[in-house]
Amino acid sequence: MRNNLQVQQVPVEQLTPNPYNTNVVSPANEEKIKESLKRFGQFKPILVREIENSFEIIGGEHRWRAAQELGLKEVSVINLGALSDEDAKKISLIDNGRYGEDDAFRLSELLSSLGDIDDLSTYMPYTDKGLESLFANSSIEIDDLEVDEEELAEEAPTEKPVRTHVVMRFKVPIEDSGKIQKIIERIMKEQGFTESDSLTNAGDALVYLCNGKEE
């Protein structure tokens, strides 16, 4: 395999698809790939290897097909050289896979900052239903919980035991989120969970509730 790989422009007709690509794209997502190319250009090069007088695609076949349909004469590629069939297949699987998954709350916030569902659905790799679910993803705004610190100053314990906490994230139905927030806020006030950061205070209130202390 070559070192110091570089992006180069090659005619679209010099590329050929491989016979082992397992990545299947629906017609709807093919349209999204084309829309992405129209808006942003080809920002991700196609991975290829050298075979005789042409380049065989290892990763990026659908981007190549979209470029052809849009009438592009050249595409950006990264040439990995004369790879063996085995290495090409392994790299193809790696290129099509992901090692992680999205944090649903952070992804929801990011998508919401980029536009509305109607626009994002034309080029983002999510279904309309998936985008609606992500936009509806709701978490309790812990920092906005209204707790009167001065009112609780005299009631708050002078010293809290050392605790070990872990951050947990979860989804609740939108129609129940307000009710849950009010319950946690009330327990924080009544039990004096105000000495730590807001996440810890809310977590203490939730544990208190789960332990059956809430009537």
C-alpha cells in the first residue's frame, strides 16, 4: 500500500465498481447523495485501487454513480495502489462501517442548529421519521430548574457525604417531560439537594424518588 496518499482528479469513466460491495442504498438516499454533491461538492474522495488500466472502487461507489448522473467529468479519488483482493475487501468493509454511534441528545442539538426538517431531509442521511424523532428528542433542562438558593440556605445541610456519581442520559415522552421536571424540582427544594452542581442535585432527587421516598 502506498504511503503519503494524495487526492487526485480522474475521469469518471476510468473507475469501475467492485463485485463485493455490500452497501445497498435506497433510491431516496441516492437522491440525497446527489443533492449533497450539488450543494457541497465532492468533499469525500472515492477510495480506489489500481487494476490494469483502470481504478476499481473500494469505497464510494454511490458517490461515483451520483457524479455520473449529475454529468461530472472528473471525480476526486485516493489511489491505494495495487492492493490484493483480500486487502481491498477488508478496506471496503471498514470504509462502509462505523466504530461508534451518535449521542442522540448532542446530534439532536446539532441538527436543530443547522436547519429545519424539510431542508435537512433533502441531503442528510436520515429518514424523515428519523429526523422527526431526533428533533423531538427532549431532555430535562437541569440548569433551568428554578430553585431558590437563598430560601434553602438555612435548611441545607452544612456538610454532604462524599459520593460517587455517574452521568446517565435517557429519553422521556415529550408529554411527560414537564411533569417529571416539576417533580425533580420539588424534591430538590424539599430535600435540600442544592450543594453540588445542577446535574448531581437532580440525580440525587431522582435517586431519592426511586428509593421510594416520594409520596
